Amino acid sequence: MQFLIIDDHSIVTMALSMLLKNYDGTANDVHTANTKDEALALAKDYGDTADLMILDLSIPGVKGTSLVEEIVKEHPMLKILVMSGLEDELSVVKVLQMGAAGFIPKSLDANLLTEAIRFVLNGGVYIPVKLLAQAQRNGLFTAREAKTSPQVPVHLTDRQKDVLHLLAKGAPIKRICKELNLSEGTVKTHVTAIYRAFGANNRTEALLEARRHGFEFED
């Protein structure tokens, strides 16, 4: 597997690199960056092939969630697990609406971090229970109106369903191409059609809407 780690503290990137290089007992490819420019360069080089990017929300010189927004815009298929020392439910909601695959506080212990990574790689959207409860109490998740009505069936072709199920497993574009024996352009066309069908702007929104419409995904 291929991982990208973005954090301005070298000790954090080193610790995460050690964790991920032996993730699931296999030797994995891990690339790290400490600045905004390095992060954008990594995204440019590996955005279509990486299985996951872990991104610190508080890199110096980056305002708010602007770096997440920029990377998602250029690489909408890249799964991003946002990390922050600030446990702010407003930031959680914002990065999820942008298309991040989850939010983890830096205070999370190693075992829970591993579980969060596994959950996201399997197509889930990870939010710590405490932050989720706070956000729900404050009405932050219910404030966003659903983009499509679950009473109106969403029709996908068989091939689009195949692509959707691979998206749910966390597969990047190139892996979907290989597993379905399709060209990159064809896969991207199917992904665009899936997003349009669910009124989604990114993978996270598409999967949330798909589940809301009754689509079930195997682990």
C-alpha cells in the first residue's frame, strides 16, 4: 500500500511512518512532507495512486482548511484522513463536507489510530465518538440538507455499481482500472456519473448518499 503523511513536526512523520511501513504486516510505501509546498508536490506525484493521505490541519502558513480544500479540488479521489491537535467540531464538519475521509485528534492513542486507518481504508468515514456526539448535539450534521431524496431511486449501470463498490473499499483510480480492466478515462467517466447520480462532489459524499439510498457494501 502507499501512504502520504503531512505534518510539520518530523517526530510525528517519523512515528507515523514506522506505524504504516509495517501496517497489516506488509511492507508499505510511505512518503512524508513537512510543508505546504511539499504536501502539494506529494499530492501531484502520488494523488492518483496513494491509498491514504494523513494530513495535519495546522501546518504553518496554511489558513484553516485551505490546504485540504486545495488538495481535494485537484485530487478528488485521494482519501484524506485529517489530523489536528484542536478537537473542534466545526473543523470536523467542514473537512468532511469538503470530502475528507475522516478526522482524528492527535491525542488518539496508537491502537485507536490503527483502527481509524483500517476503518477509512475499508471505505468508512472516521469521526471520534466524542466529537460526533458534540457535533450532533449542536445540530451541525443535521444542518446540511441531503442532496437527493432516498424516496427517489438512484439507477446505476452494472459497471457503475462495480466502480462504486471499489470506491467503498477505498480503492484509488489506478487500482479500479486494474481490477475492472478499464482505462483510466473510462473509470473517471464512471466516477463522474456516480457523483452526478447522488448529487455528490467527492467520494465521501457519494458513499454517504449511496448508503442513504440503500446501497450496501461488503467489508
